[in-house]
Amino acid sequence: MIQTLITRDQTLERRTFRSQSGRGAPTKRSHMRRSLFAATIVGLCLGGTAAYAGTAWSIVGYFGPQLGYSYNNQNSVTANPGVAWTLHVVNSSSSSTPTGYMGVEAILYKGGSVCTSNGPIYNSSPAAYAQTVTSGNGCGNGTYSGQGYSYAWNGSSYNTYSSFSTPSQNGG
């Protein structure tokens, strides 16, 4: 409801009225809903563009500790018309995990089959994280997802940890 003061012949009158819809004054929420509705309509009018390109992230996986370091890993996949790629990142609990203690491998899948991979690559200096990207430029259009492996030094060899897979994205 909107309340206003109206001056009529030097007398103040308080009037209460409703908007034509009966819901009162527009709110921020109703503006947001209208904007979202309009954006959806525009997206639908442009065709599948909005659903055709995008980035998706896997959930975060945790592992360790290994030699006193705890880790987490995550994967992303990005698919646009003409190109798709995946990123695999492993983060350490320390800002200066020793050289060679962390490794990463990224795998890009198209329709459930391996399109391309990169790694393993290990941190070449003390670091807080290691990452690698692999691109599937030659794999063509389709549905893509990403997954990877993280490696943690245990003192004599590497323990291997799989990341969670990303949700699928259409593109390429």
C-alpha cells in the first residue's frame, strides 16, 4: 500500500490506495523478477546460445594429510562454440608446499570418451597450488565434461586422488 498526503484547500488529507494490480508499490524483488523474466525471454529468442556455452565446476574434493600437508582439488569445464577445455587445480594447506610435492592431470571428456588430457605436471617451485589446462580444439561439437587426478608425495612415491567430475556442458 502507498500512503500519500494530498493538499486540498489548505486541508491535509491522508489517503491510502493500492496499485491497479492490488499488490501495492513495486518492490526491488518484483523488479528483479521482471528483469529475470525479460532476460529469459531474450535468451529463448536468441536460440540455444545461453545453454550452448558455459562453465561448470565439480564439487571440491579433500585428501591428505601427506607429510603434513592437506589438499583439495577441483575441476572445471568450459565449452563454447568451436572450443572446449578443462582446468584441474590442486590446492595445498601451505603457501609454500615443497617442490614436487603436488601434481595435477586434467582430462577432457566428450560424450563420455577421453578427448584429450594433459599431465601429470608437478609444482616446479614451492607453491600453494598446482594447475593444468587441456584444450579439446580438435574434438568437435558435443557434450563435454572434465575430470582430473591429483598427486601428493608421501615420501617415497605419489598417492593418486581422483577429482569429482564436472557437470556436462554443450559446445566445442
